[in-house]
Amino acid sequence: MFFSLGLIQAQMLDRGNFIVGSTLGFSTSASEVRLNSAQGEKEGQGPSSLQINFAPDLGYFIQDNFALGLAMDFTFSSLEEPNSDRTDNSNLLFGPFARYYFPMEDQTAFFIEGNFGFGNSSDDQLIGESKQSVNTNIFATGFGPGFTIISKKGIGIEAIFKYNYARSKFNTEISEVKQETITKTNQFDISIGIQYYFQGVRPVVINR
């Protein structure tokens, strides 16, 4: 245990090393609607949706086991209702993140991650009887634990459980009356990602 712990601390999580990686998510859904009434049974297509999430990051170990960096989070979602227009939504956030690692044996480690994000969202909304393109300012923050397994060549597979808080604000105009809408969101999520640990242009190699 102590031998493996020393290897991780000395080679992978040392001050001066870099970490780069990303999480990628994809989901799609389709539904069917069945209506039973006195007039009989009717079947039809329900709403369908698509969502893609891409979140790359780059960090630097400012001291042993502690990394700071910048991350981007892009999410695109599309919802299509039967006999209706498709509604698209995209979010783009930038911000800093911090990680502190707790190395274990066999090239594994727990870590705590916190992040902030600032950006905007663009989507189409049906407001009144007209469809408007709405731009939303977003602030988001997240915090939670994670677990990573790292190969001898410095490639890590990780899972993170996080609590996320987001605050968004946008303005709309209905019949020449301007309105401001503020939304606060609390969310828990689990994500899977890949990270690469390296020293300059050289990979971090863990020797047994």
C-alpha cells in the first residue's frame, strides 16, 4: 500500500504536472401516445428529444495532489413535438475548477472537485403567440467527490458525483411590456470521464 501510494504521489500528482481530459454525454428519446376513450382507441407519436454534452478541461498541479485549471461545458438539446416546430437549446459555460486528490494503492485515488462557470444559453421559446429567440445569462457552480483509476501510462478513467447550482436570467417582451425572469436550479448528477496526466510533453509513467 505505502509503495503504491508513494508512486502515485511522486509521479502522477506532483507539482508541475498537467491534467487534460473531457467528459462526453449523449442521450436520445422517443415516445408514443395511446388515447383510450368512448370513441375508441387512438395512437400517435409523442415528443422526441436529443441531448449532447461535451466538457473538456485543462489543469496544472500547483502543488502535490492539488490542481487548478479551466473547463468548458457545452450542452445542446433538441425537443420535437408532433405537428409542431422543433425547439433547440444550447448552453456554453467557461470557468475555473480545483481538485484535491487523496491517493490510494493500485493507482487509484479519491478526489474532491469544485468549479464555477459563467456563460450564456440560446434557445427558442413560444412567448404569447410568437416565437422568440431568448439569450440567457448563466452562473453555475458545482462541488462533489470523485474516484479515478489510472493506468501506468497516465490515462485515468473517473466517475464524479456532484451537486450543481445554477442561476439564470433573461429578458422578454410581450405586447411592449418587458419582463425579467430569474431561475435557480439545484441538481445532482453522476458523470464519467477520461483524463490524461503528463509532465510537459512526456506522459506520466508509473513504474511498478
